Amino acid sequence: MTILGDSFADELRDAGILDRVRLWRADGTVECDPEVRAQLDALIAAHDPGRASRARLKKDAKDELTDVVYKLVESIIEALISIADASKKAELEALLARVKVLNAVLANGRSARHV
């Protein structure tokens, strides 16, 4: 049995045959023209099921960017705390605590989805 990974739909789309397969049954048989079948067989033979889909790569990049932004926000707030007068320090420290909690929640949600 052939295992198809996340990127297979991208490969079908790139080859221009995603919409040319008329029917794809649960048992793996397909209805399509012989020319499409030959392209499909070649794609399946060359397919790497471990390769991530473009959607997964975009999501991972977005997660990494979010991490960087939150770390930057934390650094900015910490810098502001170091130069703030006493009346603003407590407010900034509370803001920093909320940002750290939010970042931890987001990071935990992402790691739970990657398991």
C-alpha cells in the first residue's frame, strides 16, 4: 500500500492534474484518462510522504514569526521597565506578565498540534 503525505495535493496541483482525476475511491483506484493515469503513476513513484505541504510550511513559518514578535515585545517592555519611573513600572510589569502568559499559551497550543 502506498502512503501519500501532506504534500501530495500540492504535487497534483503543480502537475496540473488535480482536477483531471474524475474519481478517487477509498481503496486507491482512480478514474481518469490514460494520459493522466501515467502522470499520476509518475507522481506517486516520485512522491516523498515525509515532505511537508506548503500549507504546513506556511503555518510553521507563521508560528516562528509569532515567537520572534512576542520575544521582541517582551524585550521592549523589559527595556521600558528599566527606564520607567515608579508610577509606570507596576503597570508595565503587569503588561509584561500578560504578554508572557499569552506567548506561553500560544506556544503550548502549537506544540500540542505538532504531536
